[in-house]
Amino acid sequence: MFCEERQREIADIIRTEGNVTVASIAARYGISEESARRDLRLLEQRGVCRRTHGGAIAANQVAVRRPADRDFDNMPVYENYREISRAAAAKIKAGDTVYLTSGSFGHILLEFLPRGFEFTVAVNSVDLGKALRGFDNVDVYVAGGHMRKSGSIVDSLANEFISRLHFDLCFVTGAGVTSFGLTNGSDETATFQRTIIKNSRERILLMPSEKIGVDSFVRVCGADEFDEIITDWECPSDRIAELAECGVKPVVVRKPNEPR
């Protein structure tokens, strides 16, 4: 089967079913997962789909983050998330007061947090607060309020607490970012994140390549509210250029062992 024919079939699957995975493409057509990803990149460029981690969704679908009961101790750690987290943690300096995002990135960042000097961390996650007890060099503040099943706390009580703090550095993520700005799945989360961003001197957005070019339900802020967006090697150059035009500095981490 020619590549063009295969891509037409994949496009039909996405339009019919709304999504497809890299693994299912590779198995269906007897090709490598890298070839399957290449097909999805081409289809994304044609406006057929939006890539996600491990596959793609139809271009007309809006990515909405659903609350989840997450097992962070046993979650898979993807290579791009790990390298983005490594680059982010390297920005922390002695004496800094830092906000760590809840969710996957916050937990992966724990592996790379500095241990050679003292600094302060504020979180809105019960699980992160518990994990940070193992850092003798970190002074920890945990925002209080109504806890979601995911362990995060973003209600008005947490927002009131966080509004009284100032951060040298904040690490924020979301459901997607485009020229429209950073978006997320709920107004409550967006409101909390606006407070974090407003109260931070240096603002860093952690965004894997599959979420760049994706719009979700609620706009948090413009991309230009961030000093840097750290993404990964899979991000298309046109998406990087689009973000740069918005007035934010894109930082692209390299794939491990990739020749310079």
C-alpha cells in the first residue's frame, strides 16, 4: 500500500471514530510506530487531526481535561515530559520561592528538584505536599480548600491563600496553548492559574508538543503572559514560530542521546 493511500485511510478512521492511536496504526498497517507518527504529523499539517500523546484526535474536537483519580506513583513517565521537567527544574536558584503545578509535571519535577541549596515551594496538591516532606532543603506551603479526586485544590479558598503569596518562579501547564492563549478544562482551574501567573516574577509554561496548537474550554491568559514555553523535540517548527510571534520565548528540549 502506498503512503498516500494509507494516510487517506487513517484520515477516514479519525473522521469516523474521532481518534486513533499510534499503536493501532502500526499494527493495522504493519509499519513502525515512527512511521505512524510521521503519518499523523502530515495529517495534522493538512488540518485533519490534532496530535496527542500516543495518537491523535479529530481536528474539530476540543480537548477538555476531565477530573480523574490519578495514581501518580504508578503513572507512566513519557520521555518528553521528563526532559521538559529536567529543563524546568534547572531554572530554580537558591532562596527562590517557587510554585509547582499539580498533576503529571509537578510529580515528574520532583525527581529533578535541586538538593544542594535551600528554597521554598508552594503547591496546591496533597500528594505533592506529602512527597516534598522528603526534601530537607525545601520549605513547603500547601494551599488548602476542597480536594478533587486528583488530589489538587483549586477552589476559592485555595485561590485566596495563593493570592497572598509572591513567587520568584512559577511552573504552569494546561490542556493546550495556541495564539489564542493558554486554555484549560475548567473555569475554577483557570481562575486559580491566573492568580499564580499574576503573582509570579518569572512565568514558565510546561507544554508537551502534542498540546501545542490545541484549544480547550476556558482561556487562562495570553501566551505572551509567559516568559518561556518549554516544549519538546516533536513540536513542529511552524507551531514554535507561531508562539514566538505571540511574544513568548520557546525553549525546545532535545531528545536524549540526540546528536547536537
